[in-house]
Amino acid sequence: MRYYSHLQSARQIIEGYNGKEPFHRYIRTFFAQHKKFGSRDRKQISGLCYAYWRLGGSLNTLSIDDRILAGHFLCVNPSSENASDPVLEQLKPEWNTALHLSIAEKFTSITGDTDAWDKAGTAIFPWLDQLSEPIDPKQFTASFFIQPDLFLRARPGKEKQVADKLTKAAISFQHIPPTAFAMPNSSKIDEVIKLNTEAVVQDLSSQQVQELIQLVPSTPAGIRLWDCCAGSGGKTILAFDTFKKLTITVSDKREPILVNLAKRFNEAGIGQYQSLLADMAIGSGRNPSKYNYDLIIADVPCSGSGTWGRTPEWLHFFDPAAIDTYSALQKKIVINAAPHVADNGYFLYITCSVFRKENEEVVEHIQANTGLELVKMEVLKGYHRKADTMFAALFKRP
């Protein structure tokens, strides 16, 4: 009876959601208005909702209740063939006995069609034909049924300290040398780790951007850095931890973001930097001959499609027209930022998108219009390691 009540609540939440705000905010408001749910109930109901979103448009001939349970069935990954799930044991016992099957076999169990999984790809993610070239469509689609991990990046010299604290708090983790730590997404770390001081919350693929930053040669005078779409400042902190000497400028068009960034920088030990309120789609308002930089990081606004494993509601509510809108915005930003790259300086373009128009097409635009030369570009594939998928391209001015 309890799990049927959870199913009813999940259906009510799903039917009331219209995609106008992030789902995690919507469901938090729902639970605030319905205080009868305890923490275990909230966790179970939330899990059922997210399992439903992970289906995208697949299995749409089923009732909403059966789709919720089908999503849950596809997401459960038991550690042994004898494992059981209490929700399915009560509500779908025939699926409960099939938990150990592969995702393709599970789709067959649900539909009776041996080719169901092969047909499901474009129903789950309808834009597979627009993916960046190196992305494997099958692996990428399958990743939507796996909850991504939470990742920490230990600050320099803090690796052992972070590991010891996680161990003492009995938080299950995997250390990915040299500085990454992976753990279940639900891990409560705020009271265990001094965030931004001992470690930063940073996806594994985002951490991998450091390999491109390290291609930028340091100089005795230091690196003049401009993070021109700084957001929360994660890439600046990464650069700060990479270079021995750094002169920092950060900008964003959203003043509250820069206020939050200042707090984070204080925790990270970054005391000296210049902050600039600027909409780079319009321009910085600065004279390039006076304000130029050895490294400009442009972690640009994008569709966020490489992170939809964390926000799978976008599989239902994304408007594909936004791909062209973002691509046009990104091209404006890079054209306005590129003149500020000093001679022999570098420009690092980053998205958390899987779409070719936001990635390779913008690289081609940069090459054709800025005088910058491509050093290296890479799709940072996270779908096979419970992480986000990102794109990064490093350029140099000759």
C-alpha cells in the first residue's frame, strides 16, 4: 500500500510539472507544501519521478503509472541476480524477477519486442543525428538510466586529507588519481569537507579540462587570465590550482553570480582578482589593445545537454530550436572575446553540450574569423563513467 501511495504521488507531481523551472526546484516546493512526507518517502517519490523522466519519449504506449515503474525497473542495477526491489516486488513482481537483465533485455521484458532497445534510441534522445562526432549514440542513450556520480576535486596537497575525512564519515568513494573523488550523488559532504578550501565540487569531465589548461606555458611574469563567462568560478579555481602565478579577471553578465563567486573565491583563498560585469554577447566595453590576456577561458552558455543525466526532465521539455539560439550566442561571445587574446596567448572554449552546432561548428567559426589557430579539441566523454559529457577546444594566437 505504501509503494502504491508513492506511485500516486509521483504521478501527481509529474502531471503537474510543466518544465518552466528546474524539476528539483519544483519537487522541493511540492514537498514543502505537502509536509506529510518523511525523508524516506520524499527520496522514494523523487526517485520514481526521475526514473520516469529518464525514459524520454520511449515506451509512450504505456500508462503513466506503468511508465514510472518501467523507468524505475530500467534504472535499478542490482549487485546480484538474487537482488529484489521492494517497489517492483509489490507492484510489478514479473519485472522484479528480471532485475539482473541487461537494459536491452529489460526493454524486451517490458514490450515483448526483441528489438525494442534498438528502436528506443531516438525516442529517448530525439536529436542523436546532431551529436558531436566522437559520441557513441548507444552508450550515450544508455547512460540516461544511470544516476551520475558526485565528484570532488581535491585542492593541491589536500588529497589525503579529503580521503581520510570521507573514510571517517563512512562515505563510500572511489579515488581517481591524482585529485578526483567519485561518490554516490546523494552523498552528504557539506559537513564533512570544507568545500572550496579542501576540495571543490566539480564534475570529472570538467576536471579533465585541466589537461588543456596545462598546455598553456607558464612564464616568469605569470599568466594573465580572463574567465569571461565565469559563472560560479570553477574554471578559474582550476587555473589558480594549475599555475604558480596568476593575475585574474572574471566577468559575467549576472551581478548576483559575481556576488556568489566572491564568496567562493574567499573560501578558495583567491584574494586578488578583478571582477567585471559584462555581457559578452555585446562585448566587454574594453579596448583590446589595452586589456589583453595570456589565457581567456570562455565556458559559454549552452544547452547543457551533456548534463541531462542529472536533469533528465529536459528529455521531455527541450525545444530543439534552442540549439541554433545557443550556437548563435556562442559565436557572438567568442568573436567579442577573441580580440583580447595577446600575441602567443591562448583561448579555451568550453561547453557542456553534446551538440555539434555548439561544439565543432563554433570551432570552425573561431578558426574562420579570429586569426586563432586550433591547438587541440576534445569531446570529454563522461557517459561511460557516470559523469557529464563536455567539449573543450584550445586555440593559440600566433
